[in-house]
Amino acid sequence: MLSTLTLLIRHPPVRTGAFAIFLFGASGAATSPYMSMIGIRELGLSDRAYSVLIFAAALVNVSASIAAGILVDRLGHYRRPMLVASLFGVAGFAMVYAFPSAPVFVVATLVFIPVFGSINSLIFASIRAASADMAARELIAVNSAVRAVLSLSWVLVPGVVGALLAGGPSMLPAFLFASIACGACFLLFVLSSSTADAGRSAGVRRGSFLASLGEIASGRVLPRIVAIALISSMLHINGAVLPLVVTGKAKGTAVDVGVIVGIVAFLEIVFIVFWGWVEARTSARFAMIASASVYAAYLVFLGLADAPRDVYVLTLVASLGAAGIISVPITYLQDLIAERAGLGSSLIAVNVFLSGGLSSLAFALGTWISDYAGTAILGAFGGLCGIVLLRLLDRPGAAALREADDGGT
């Protein structure tokens, strides 16, 4: 733990990225819990319109992340794109707060906020480039630590914002808080001008936009993204069914849900560093399979839970598995296109989008053929499919066959 913190403090570009990722997380943590409440209850969007809006926003986010990744690879630096993305966040959150109406909310949610979301991939890309001279273990430790900082923002900010706005007539001030966080992110990049571009890409490949998309869709990259997305979809399934299982079959309350989510989020920070340690001494594949197996077991037992105490007991298992799933894939996905930090880091957003889509399908299927508990178990099955696919793709024989095929083309 101490050595990881030393890495963050010792490298100015990495330290800048850690502060920026906290501010990025703070903007989301302040507003995400209230997006549907504001959009539907306060501004009058229908449930169907809100669902379409969120799906379209996810498409914009993944498109913006890929485009930004390709752009920074061509430019060879990250500071200016991150400054622009920060301003999109400042404007997007501020306009909802200043002009609360359905049309403004739609424009902000569909355009400004998703484009700001691309800064997540850009930050990890800049850290990747700045850490190019680090040993593999140090790079893994840095990615794990920065991801832990992002989790820390989600532990601290929702409670602070909720306490400040408790009893108020509206949750709209949360968007002002998010806009301020984006502004602080912008100032951070401005003030760190001497180090923000220290991670300048050397000898970067400047392929066309279509060629870059082709790299993502290649037989070497896309199946692995699908495997990781199947594993990551378990997190989304849990987010949907946990409150329903706790307040339904387990006979708990909304307070139980909040406490359970808080416990898991807190423990994740510790376990993220643990999985970074495991990955550095084994491999990303082993760490992902191990953490995914733990989380799949958690979902099965969540489906079997029939009392709040059962779910409380499972928080240790849930946080252990979740920590690996949210942190280990970062380095793994970047390594799929290792020579292009921007495009490789954009795969983080692709994974989020695909895993969200797969979890939506699993939730629809699960609630059609079973109940919420059965849906949790179905989510575990999807994760196990991802584990099997990952094992098949990364087995030694498959790697040898792939190299032979590449040599023959």
C-alpha cells in the first residue's frame, strides 16, 4: 500500500491523473443517484423517454471515448483534449442547474455530460503514456491505485451531497456541485501544464479513423472485450437486483440497501490494491478469473438469500470480487492495443457500454423466466460464460494458433 502511494506521489503526471480521476468521480457520484429522480419526477420525462435517453447517452459516451482515443494518438498529447472535455462537463452540469427544464436536461445528458465522460479514458491513457518507462508491476500498481481513488470519490461524495441537500426542495444543487468539480478538473490541467503532457506518446501509430476502428473489431481484440464485458455485466446485474432482493425476498429495508452498498464500496478500495498485488505476481488473466469466480459465487448466494443478515455476510465476498472486476481489466484492455495508449484506453469505455447492454438483456430475460433472485443467478451464469471464453482465448494453444494465422496473412 505504501509503495503504491509512493508511486502516485513521485510521478507528477500520475499524481495529476489521480487528482483528476477523483474530481471526475465526484461529478458522477454527486449526480448519478439523482439523475432519474430529476429527469422523471422534477422535469417530467416519461419512463420510456428516460430509458431511451440513457441508452443514447451511453452510445455518445463510447463514441466520444473512442474518437478521443484516436485523436490523442494522432496528436501525441493529452492535455488539450482533457481541457476541452472538462469544459463540456462544466457546461453540461451547470446548464441543468441554471435552466432546469426537460429540453435542457436532454441536451446536457445526451451531448455535454457523455462527452465529459470520455475524460475517464483520457486520464488512464495519459497515465499509461506517462508510465511507459515503469516496470510492469509498477504500472499495474499505478492503475490499481488510480482506480481506488475513483472508488474513494464514490464512497465520500454521495454521503456529503446527500447530507447537504437533505430536506431541500430539490436535488438540482447536486449538478452545481458536479459543475464545480469539472471546473476544478479544468484548472488542475491548466495549472499542471508543465507536467500534463509529460506522457507524450513517442512513435505513435497514426492510422486512419476507420483503421483504428478496425483494430477494435479485430479477431484478436473484440472477442476479449466481449469476455471482459460478460464478466463486468455481473456488476450491472447486481446493481439492478440487489435493492430488489434485499427489500423483497430478503425482507430488508431501503436503509439496509444503503448500508450494504456503502460497506461494499469502502471495502473495494482495500481489495483493489490487493488485486493489483495479485496481478503483479501472477497475471491479469488469473486475477480476472479469480475475482470473477468470487463474484459469480456472490451472485448465486445473493439469489438464495432470504434475510438481511445473509446479504450483510456476503458484503465481504461481494467487495472482494467486485474490486478485481473494476480494476484488473484496465491494464488488460490497454495491453490489447498496447502501442496506442489512447485507443487502448478507450476500450475501457467500450467494455462499460457492452457490459451494460449485456446486463440489460440478462435482466430482461431473468425477470421474464424467473424472479429477481433467479436473475441474480442468471447474471452469475453470464459471468461464468465470460470466464470460460477468456480461458479459451488466452490458452497457450490459442495464442500459438493466432500467431500462426497472423504469420500467414
